[in-house]
Amino acid sequence: MKAIILSAGQGRRLLPLTADKPKSALPVGDRSVLEWQLHEISQCDVDEVVVVTGFAADVIDDIVARQTSVPTRTLYNPFFAQCDNLGTCWVAKPEMQGEFIIINGDTLFEAAILRRLLANDVGAAVTLVTDSKASYDDDDMKVIVSDGRLRRVGKQLDRANVNGESIGMMAFRREGPARFAAQLDYMMRHGTGLKQWYLAAVDQLADHGLVATCPIDGLSWCEIDDQSDLERAASVIATWYPSPAASAGKAG
């Protein structure tokens, strides 16, 4: 299985910290966000990782060159400043020939979440990792799920019908890679694909009954959008590895 990490954006809500580096390169404790992602991936059944870069790509290249936990390489999106992450996925289409996982570059997750996704194969083309909580805000990538199938995903959904959120991780199996690539092509050729999130393509696939969900309630993750998220991320990781020695002992 291949993992594709989308790390092309700058993360402007974290300025000035992201003035010369993308948010995936920001430190959380003793490692960058990307290094934590690779650390957790190394504990799972993943063969290789492709990190799609854009803003300050050389910084990510340096991180990847230094790490040894899992085979990793980078792919540069030269159009990162003109597109949102649907366009970044479109640039990464050559990497989508077989089964793969997409992970947002600002999602920190414990390895148990990825293991659950890898084990959760219910025959669907796409499996979206979801979590739930008491209420949802405008920033949450909200979902409507029924009978284990994704019905809708988006930030603008009616909260009265929402029963979960996407954490920014999903698996593509069977016809999933081809259907996703075709949907990316269509949206880039028609409409406003350059300015859309790739989950808009997943939302379209859900209309055809192709998307299952993998709930991870009780497992630990966080998304990093702003300074408060970055501060909270350190406390989240501290629950996984209470001491640097424990973290080092888990390395892949």
C-alpha cells in the first residue's frame, strides 16, 4: 500500500511561523508535523510514502532526505499557488495506479488509526476515516453517514443532518483509484476544480454509493490550522509518547 501525503500548501493562518516553511514542517515537540506522520506510518503496513510538495518544497525535501523510518520521496506541484488540494491530487495522478491512501499534510494521527483503516476493507472503492463529537463548527469537514456509507462530505452541510467529520485520511481500493482519477480529471476540465478541495470529488463518488466509512471514535488525532491547534497538537502527541525515550523506542 502507498500513502500520499498532501503537503503543498503554506498554511497562512499560521503566519508568521509559515513565512518560509510550510506548516507540515513546523515543529511539534521534538519533530516536525511531517516527521510525526512518517513515524506513525512506519508502524503500519505501508510500503512507501509520496509527499506532494509546493510552497517551500526544498524544506520538505530536506526532511524527507533525513528520515529513514519508511521509504519516502517527494513530488512537486508547480501550480500550488494557483490551486487548492484538488489540483494537488490531480498532479499526483501518476501515483494512483494501484491501491493507495491519501493523508492531509496537517493531520496528526496515532498509528492505531491508520491500522484500523488498513484493516477496514468492506469491499468499497473508497473508505473515508471519520470521527464524531458533540457539535461541529464551520471549519470542520462534516459528513453525513448512513448504514456505514458516506452520503455527503463538505464544510457547508446542514448541521442538523451531520453525524461526523472527516479527519483527512482515506483509502482507495479496487475501482477506487480509477474512479477518483477520472473524477479529478472531470472537475479540473469543467467548473472550478482549481479552487476546490479534493473531498468535493469524494462527495461526487459518494453519490454513486462508492464510499464506505471507517469510524475511529476513541482514537487520537488532531488537525493543525492555526496557532491554538499547533499548541494542542503537542499535548495530543504527549498522550501517545509521554517521554522522548518512549517515542524513540517506537521508531520504525
